Amino acid sequence: MLLARALEGDLELIVSPQLLEELEVVLIREKFRRYFTIEEVEDYLVFIGRLGTVVPDPIEPPPFRSADPKDDYLIALAYTEKAILVSGDSHLLDLTGGAPICAPADLLGAPIG
């Protein structure tokens, strides 16, 4: 699990205010109530904010764009921070060139460091 690797110090989790806000918007949706409560979502967001390195939202546009414009800030964030963008979103995974983008399972199978 990626969070376990971050806790162990094997990788650095980079987050921005916009990313944390998007995570909150998604996780508070009613369809997720059967998995966790609103209070658990709030606790999780605090945990992620403390575990991760919180960096400013990118100002510059990304060097390339996704088919979903709402994902462009993630590309810009990864590019600005010289980081790997980890996502299960096919709009991002289908991109080539620029910042490295991979699925969580692919990153878990790769040596880090």
C-alpha cells in the first residue's frame, strides 16, 4: 500500500490544497457512507495533510493537457514538483511524455529510491 510506504519513509507523498479539497469533495459523497463516516473522512484528510508534504497549488499551466481539463492541475503539480503522478484515472494514464504518470499497482511494483 502506498500510504504504508510513505509512513515507512520509502516515498514522499506530495499534496496541495486543491488536491486535498478534491479528495474531500469526492470522499464526502453519499455513495461512500457505507465505507466510512464524514468524521472518518475528516480524520483521513488531516492524516494525509500531516503525512504528506503540502506544497502550494501550481500557478503555471501544465506542459501538456489531459482529456479531462479538471486533471490538468495534477499534471502541473507533478511537473512542478518533479514527482510521479499516481492515479487510476484513464485520462491521465493514457498520456505520454512529460511528467511520469503511473497506476498505484505499477508504483508498488517498482523499487523506490
